[in-house]
Amino acid sequence: MSSGAFSTAAKGLSRRDLVLAGSALMLGAAGPAPFGFGAVDALARDLADRPFAEPDRRLPAALAALDYDTYRQLGFHDDRALWADQPLPFRAQFFHRGGLFPEKVEVFEVADGATRPVAYDPHMFRYGRGPLSDLVALDDPNLGFAGVRLLYPLNRADKFDEVTAFLGASYFRAVAKGGVYGASARGLAIGAGEAGEEFPRFRSFWLVRPDRGDTSLVVYALMDSASLTGAYQFTITPGEATFTDVRARLHPRTEVARVGFAPLTSMFLFDPQTAGRFDDFRPRVHDSDGLAMANGAGERLWRPLSNPQGELQASGFQDAGPRGFGLLQRAKGFSAYRDLEARYDLRPSLWVEPQAHWGEGEVRLVEIPARSEAVDNIVAEWRPDGILRPGRPQALDYRLRWGPEPSAADLAQAALWREGRGDDGGWRRVMIEFEGAPAAVALRPEVRAGSRPVRNVVAEPNPVTGGWRLAFEFAPGEAREVELRARLLDESAPRSEVWTRRWTA
């Protein structure tokens, strides 16, 4: 999962190609056009007509040998940031190549409609006095960058905070006011969690110089992979919730059958229901604790995440015209996590909102067994029906919301759930606490367990929380998996989201 480098002109677009195309696309006799999304789309279209070339990952031995912890010690001098010498609301810094990130990305600044390359200089970086100190001697102007980080005075007017970072393949992440990094997004996924997964990469970025009063920053990116290319525009607006508006146009090189739109990546190790599997003082460890979905039928669903034992789990939630989905961090407050270093209580929820009709497909959830919190083991994506074909560009527009969980109108939320032994052998008991459903309203439960029997279904107000408790028992029998589904309704409509979970033997 790493970012990409440019190939030679014989195999793809050369650096000179990009500089010339980035500076202006000629439109007949009208003269040069200001650089914008159309220019990147033209580059992507041209690149798709050429054979794919693997990026050059060669690095000096000292850089190639960096492990994850040592790589993180590489710093950047604040005064060398792009736009640091100007009274502008955003700044840009860069990631060094090395270790897990050997591939080069080209970076350009866009100002007054024209582009210029941002040159690599080893003196931009802090190497310290330890094992990295010799790296500054690698004074090779062609070494280049591995990625880009963007800064904005998010929490204080006198301090620039990192708000977005693009690093590795097509991965990027953002942070909201008062928060820290958590779940990540990707530009695109192909075969996520399956054999032969393909990782498209952003091979170049164009950073549009902001005006003094701007509260958003525009970034263009060129994607490349064996199966397709793509042009991307990111409009980033930091705040109490940080928004990333994504506009993309994909150009398939081949038929692509396992594409994932708006893929999200996160980590779930354990929660109070499964904490007994880990010898850990913390009650829960995760960047996200559930998948939320607003489907085209008007339902809101909540699927608690799991860290499966044994094999990977993949689940598909069929839909037509999804309204949104996301990996959320619902458990609130420091006491839910008790981690002073990782601060999981400050990790953002990440919500995807399509800006056009996405048609039929499924929200796909992949849960991968993990023994350590250092591993991202959760993927959520929209997988459309059908396949992408060469010569048929695919437009894609959506908004990402990083920060507090978006409201679900008047629906109560499943704030907590537990499972344990039922009253009789072979039966399992489930308890769900819903918050937000008024105790004064008469509600009834609706519970399903696939084809398995259900009994002792009870819904009652919880006088302690002010919400409602729903409890039931089900008998899995010989089944190895049971799909559970529960919600609260009044006489005319749902009053809670749908709690859904896959039980496994």
C-alpha cells in the first residue's frame, strides 16, 4: 500500500509531459486554458491509452531500510512549507520517501491558472542526531516526495495544524477540530480483501494556491493502476467537522469487476463484548466501532464491527441509490477507552454521502482477523453492480465528513449491545440499549434471526438512561452463522435505526 513514481516517456507520461500538460492544455486557437480538473482528466485519459508501467521503487539502501518507527521520526521544517512565506490560510508540507513508502509522487503548485513543480530538497526535512542523521547527505534532486500533508489553523488562529495527509497508494485521511487521525479513505479499491487485490496509486498532485480569505483548499490528483486511471479533485474544508468533496472520473484500461467506490479503512481490535479475548487494561481499542448505512429505502442501519476469529468475514448490504454510509466511532468519552496515548476517544467518524445517484449495488464490509491495533483490519466500500469497461469513463462524486457522527433525524441509536447465554441450553440472549427513543411513546420490538427461532422478545423504557432496552433470545442450532436484525417501531413508523449483526459459532 504505497504511493507511486513516474515511469519513462516510453512507458507512460514523463515528468516533462506532466509539466507541459499541467501548465496549459491548448484549446484550438483560443490559447492556453487555466489548469483545472479538465486538464487532469485529459492526462488520465491519455495515460489509460498507454500500457501500465510499474513504478520505480528503487531507493538508496539507507532509505529503503527504514522501519515504520524510524520513518516516523523524519520531520519537516515548518519554515520550508509551501506558502509559509505568505499570509495564506493553508500550508503544505511533504513526506520523505523511505521504508514502507518507496514510490515517488510528483507535486505541483497551481497559481493564476499555471503550474510549477515543487522541487525536492533534503534540507526541507529534520533528520536529528540519531540513525537518520546521514540521510541529509543524500542530496539527489530526483529523489522526490512520498506524499503531501496540508495544514490549517484548525484549533488556534496562531498555529497551523495538520488537517489532511495523502500518503501511500491512494490513501488519505483528515481530522476535525479537537480531534486526531483515525479512519482513512482511499481514492479507489479493486478487490478489497480478496485474492489479487489491486492498489491504485496517486502518482501526482496539484495544489491550488489559496486566496487570503479562503476556507477551502483544492487539490487535484492523477491516479494510475494496471486496471484503470483516474482524475480526482479534492475540495477540503476544515472545521468542527472537516469535509472533503471528491470529484472523480475513472478511465478503465481493462474490464474492472471488483471496483469499490469511496472505500474506507479502519481498525477494530476489541470492545467490551469481546475484551476477554485480550489481556489488556483498556475496555475497548478501535478507530471505529460500527458501520452505519442510510439506504435508498429510507432505513438507517447500524452494524457493530467485529474482529473475527479464524477467517476473514465479508458482508454485503444490497441497496439501490444509497444515501450514505460510514465507519463511525460511536462510543463517547475518555472513560470508554482509558488510553492517554492513542486517544481513541478523539478519533473521527467518517461518513460518505453520494452527490449523485449511484444505482444498484451493495455496501460491502470486510472484517479481517487482527491481533494488534497496529493493523487496519476493516474496509467499507460501495461496490456497484456491473463492471467498468474501457472507453466508458465513470464519473464519481461524493462528500466525506470527518468528525462527530452525523445525526439520524428522529431515530434512536443503538448505543450498546451485549450477548450471553440464554435461559436454556442452546439459546443465546441479546440485549440492546437504544438512546433517543422517548420513554413516553409506546414502542414495539421487531426482531429477526434469519430462519432460526426467536423468543422472549421484550422492549421496555430504561429509567436510568432515559432510552429503551430491547432484549431477545435466539437458538442458532447447527447454524454456523445467523444474521440478526432488531429495531423499535411505533404504530406507524420506525423509531430506531436497525441494529444488525452476524452471529458466528
